[in-house]
Amino acid sequence: MIELPDVERMIDAFAGYATGKTVSLVLIDDTETVDLDADQATAHIQGHAIDTVERRGKYVVLRFRSEVSLIFDMGSDGEVYLESQTAPPRETSKIRLQFAAGRELRFASSGTNGDVHLVEGADLSGFGLLNNLGLDPLSEELTPDRFIHMASQRTRSTLKGLLMNEEVVAGIGNEYADEICFQAGLRPDCKVGDLSDEQLARVQKYLRRVLRRATLHWQAAHSDPGWLINRRHPGHTCPRCTTELESMNVVGKRTYLCPRCQRAA
Ligand SMILES: [Zn+2]
């Protein structure tokens, strides 16, 4: 499952190369799910340079100097990456943007809904998909007070459901939601309404800490013996107390937790 730190890593790998480069040719491989036709590609993308690359939640936004944006929805397994023009496209290839230098920026995803969108004009705020996104976990706007306030409107949700709700905080998926609950010492299936403000503030603190670390130091986080994310297998034990981890279904997702270190509320 693609989560915020994965999208940040992808962007890091191509933004430096692609920013400022002119797209010489657009190849649409999947006309069913790419919300862009050949005429639009010719008019707005071909012959135009990429101005900036941004992330919104789990969306990648390419802003062009022609004042249009291409928005890629990462879904569960989307990937934006650079590849040589001579390499055959993946079976799940959606769209390829060629540069004159012999490389392409490619987007592949097994998603079957619309997952590439063209937005005209500099203002993206009217675009529904982005409009409904909650706060970015890495943004300074996500203060303890804001988080507690949002939680107070969703008291019947589970803690994990709150963390994975894109309208509250954008970009957290299954694995990081479990990690945040583990680091905060709270069960993912506890009810938000049962948590005190102090406990919610602790969730907010670890939410930011976990995602910042996974974004800035992905390799270190993913080999940290103290992190639950590296032990998501049946029979594995808690990194802190060596109790066998419990696995259960929360909000329809396979969830791991330590029954000893994580409290109900
Ligand atoms: Zn434990």
C-alpha cells in the first residue's frame, strides 16, 4: 500500500531531473483511466516545461508552465518513475511523458478508476479530489489542538479509522497507522471518544514523528528494531516486551499490535 513516505521517496527520485524539463511527447497507454485526451496533451503538455512537482496527500501534482497540472492518484500501488525511452512499458502503464534527452517520466498503477487528471489554471482548490483532503501530516497546521478538534467530531471512529481518514489527515495508510498506534501506546481498535485530550495529543505527536522519520530517514526507520513496521508477520514478537504480536481486522485492514504495550484508552 502506498503511503505518504513512499510518495515522498518517489518524488525525491525524479523531481530534480524533471523540474524545468520540457515534455516533447505524451504517450497515453491506458485511455480508459487517463482523464486526458490526445488533443489536450498536444495543447497543454507537449512542448511545455514542468514547473514544479508537489505532493498533496498521496497525490503527485506536476504543474506545467502552461498553467495546467497533471494529477496522479497513487491508489494502492501507483508509481511515478524515470525510465529510458527504450525500456518496454509495464503492463500497468498509464501514461508516459518523454523528454528530449531519451528518458521518460512514467506513471503505472493497477487502479481501474480515473487516476490521471488534467486541471487547467493555477488554482487547484476547486478540484474535488484534492479539495476533500484533510491536513498534511507534515504540515505545521496539524497542531495538537487541531487534531483534538477533528477527533472530537469523530468520536465513534476507531483510532486507526481516524488516522486513515483522508478527510482528517491525508496520506496515512495501513502500516503507518499501526506504527503510530504502537509508538503512542494505544490500541488501533479503541474508540476515539474514549481517548482523553492528553492521549490524542500523544497520537498527534507520534503521527508527526513517525511520518517525518519515515520520510527523511526511510532506510533507518525500516531497519529499526524498535519499530513495529518491521515485524508485520504472524508469530513475530513485540519489539519492546517480546510478547507475541496480535493480528486482527480493523477498518477492513490487517492490523498488528502488542496486546501488552498498547492500551485500550
Ligand atoms: Zn509489547
